[in-house]
Amino acid sequence: AETFSDIRSGLKFDRPGFLAVLKAVQERRVSRVVIVHEDRLARFGVDLLRRVFAGYGTDLLVLEPKPKDTPETELAQDLIAIITSFSARLYGLRSHKTRTLLSTA
């Protein structure tokens, strides 16, 4: 069994662990991808990933599926996830700018 992990946001698809999972699926090295929560794999598009994986003969098993939400609750959660990711990115850019300014001072 292979283990993949990421620290970055599930909103981003350029995460090393995520890309390694995709490569393993495409190379047919794995028959099943097991995750605890689907938002750890991707915040959006898990159903699409499930279909892509199935096309390569790989099952996606979610150990703790999220309960069905009302459309309003799902929309609110999606908006919060997007705002949280955007805020983290802004703070990261600000922190990088501060470090750059301090290193040149």
C-alpha cells in the first residue's frame, strides 16, 4: 500500500500528494484510494475524480462520508472554504513581502 499526504488546501490541484495519487491511478498501480474525508482529496469535484478513478479501474473509498446537506448549507460551506483559502493566500503573500523587505533592510 502506498501512502500519500498533503499539507496544502484541498482547493488546489497542484499539491504533490494529490498529483502522486493521480499518477498512481493513471499508471494503474492502485486499485483503491482510501480517504477519511472527501474534502481532504478535493474541496470540489470529488464526483468527477470518482469517475476518472473508475475509468482506470480504481475505487474511491471514503471512510467517513459527509452527511447530506441542504443546498443552502452546502453553498454556505463552499463559500466559507473559498474565503478561507483566499484569506490564507493573502496572508501568505503579505508574510512573504514582509520577509523580503526585512531581508533587504
